[in-house]
Amino acid sequence: METPELIRKKRDGLVLTKAEVFDFVERFTRGEIPDYQASALLMAVYFRGMDRGETADLTEAMLRSGRMLDFSTLPVAKVDKHSTGGVGDKTSLIIAPAAAAAGVLVPMISGRGLGHTGGTLDKLEAIPGFSPRLSYQEFLRILEKCGLALGAATEEFAPADRKLYALRDVTATVESIPLITASIMSKKLAEGIDGLVLDVKTGTGAFMQELEHARALATSLVNTGAAHGKRVHALITDMSQPLGNAVGNALEVIESVETLKGRGPRDLVELSRELTAHMLLLGNVTDSLEEARARYDSAIASGQALDRFARVVEEQGGNPRALEDYSLLPHALYKDSVVASADGYIAGLEARVMGVASMVLGAGRERADAIIDPAVGLVFEKKMGDAVRAGDTICILHSNDRSRVPRALDMIRGSIVISPDPVSPPPLILERVLHSEGAVVPPDRIVEF
């Protein structure tokens, strides 16, 4: 079908065939369809949507536009985790080694941060010498040796997604659930995984700020995975305040290592434990969440999870001594405190603003080509629900450029809400979407396939 007819068909709300979807993706990736026509089709999809079959077809077409990894020679189940992005979201550094220590292989391909959200690769590269740029042979060797490998996507990896996302970013079509689904799942399915756990964020610091939209995205992701024969679980989790206490790359590495040592903050431990448990369930290591949680606890208490992380850091060129001697990690020259203005209880720490403030200090990127400072960021000494007295420290800013501090301080002060009455912190895990029909269940129940 000629491209204008394809655009017209979707513009009129009709369903595209698999052949039509594949033809569009193949020709666009080869440069045979100009950006203005591809943009028109993306806008038609934005307004008209795609059904479950179209979304699965788009995912497959994007997946097959590049190289797919094959770990079928390794007999153990391959399970990964993906987060839709948040502030202080460092769970990958904890759950990948914990899940590996508990019995699954974790081939994790991660990305970099942009805007107010952090990126796993930026955190890992705060470890001196660590390199996520691995050839397929290196990735396979490390995965087999350590039970996990932490890599970056190459240009061969779903190139159609890279081209389409660049267009979506400049044509206001990013916020489309079918397009988001195909973007995420094409890259994850290219990893050669058997199962995937998704952490779909909702709240002020999330891409999907409304629970209803997060639920729709989680359902679409789960259904698309099922259409490709993969077992996928999605947890919808709160991102109304930063996760854990640290925001910023080296600071989050330290907090992750402390969590692997059994000394992490409550919310980070809770989410890491639950995500790991679902990974073990999908990997058939256990047949119940209760036993899977116990295996996570054992991997942490025994030191096996920390050992796996140290091993993979060393195998990927990093200095494992930095996991014991934090002075070997980048550290900031200056520290500034934000203190409570009155007695009361922390009622708000708006995650998005905290992420932007960290970016202002240099911990994130306003543009994809910006250079980050791995040493800077924020450390929270109080979180939502905590009692404070006037003058108590709520947040410490770590900086290297004093000219950036006043703006960041103003943003943080303006986003802290103190209530005179006790406040209950928001629940962390809101819902789960767990089977191929995308059913939503409460946090304390699970639906098996």
C-alpha cells in the first residue's frame, strides 16, 4: 500500500494489517519514507490508537528491524526488569544481582537518563572504569560467568525504534500507549528473554502521572509480551516522591550497595524485594511469591547478591573496591542543607521537581548530548510521613558548581509541604497486572497464568 493510503487508513480509524505495519517499518528504517509522511502516520496513531494486534505487530516489526540476542544455549531462564522511569529509581542495580544470586539469568540492556528521570547506565558509569559497551560475545561470556550482564543498546538494536522515537520527540506524539509499548517491548524482546517484570510508575514524577493511564500502559505491555509468547508481570508503583533517599548517580550507587548489604531505606528495599520476587516467579525458580521473597532475603543476608554485583562490576572493567571504599567514587565539593521551616510532618516532596533540581545541579541531561556530573545530586533525610522540627535537615544538596545551587534550592524549598497534622506516606505498590488478558489485581493478590 502506498504511504498516503496507509496514513489515510489509520486517520480514518481502520486497522492496519501485519503486512502493512511491517512494510511501513521496513521502508522507514531504510530511509524510503520521508519524515513528513512518517510523522503524519504517527499523529494518526496518536489520535486513533492501535488495537492489541496492531501493537503486537508494530512491536515485532521494530524488533526485527535490527539484531536480536540469542541466549538459548544457556539452560537457565532469562528474566529482565524494565522501569518506565522515575526519580531516585535505582532498583536495577539491586535486583539484577539479587535475582541472579537467587537463580535466574539477567541479560539487562539499559538506557541513559533524560530530563528529570535518571538512567541506569549513568549510575553504573559513576563506578570508576565500568563500561556497559559490550560486544555480543562479551555480553554472553559475562552473563554465563556472573548470572547477569549490564549492557547498553548498540546501533544494531531495534534501529526502527531509534528513528521513530526521534520523530515522536519532535512531533508531540510521545504520549501514545501503542507507540510507547512498541518502543519498550521491541528493545526488551530483542534481549532474548523468557520473562519480563515491568515497573510502571505513576504520580507527579512519572511519565504516566494518572493511575488510569499507568494501568492502560501496563495492560498494553503485558498483553504485547503475551502475544510474543513471553511471561510478563507489571507492577504499578508510586512516584509521587523520590524512591529511596538518594538522587544522583554516584549517590545512588552508594545507596544501592548499602541496600545489597542489607542497610537500604524501607521503600527501596520493599520495591526491590517485590520486583525480584516476580522475576523469580517468572523464571520458575519458585511457584509462590512468598518463597520468592524469602529467596531475595537470603541472597541479601548471605552476601551473595553483593558478591554478584562486585563480580559483574569487575568483569565490565569497573573497580570493585569502590563498592567498599566509597571515597573511590566521584564526590561533590559542596553540600547545602534544606531545613524544615516549621514543626510538623512531611506531606509532600514532589518527585518531578526534585528530579529537575537534581538535573539543574548537573546530575541529569536537559538534552541528549549534555554531559552529566556523576558526583552531584540530592540526599533526603526526611520522607513523606516523617515528623520534623523547625530547623531539621530535610535534604542535602551535593554540588560542584556553586552557580547552580540557588535555583535548585529554590525549587526544592518550593516543593516541600509540611503539615501540622500526621501524614500517612502513600502506598508504594498500587496494583499488579499479571496475565495475558491484562487483569488488574490488588497489591496483595496474584493471578497465575
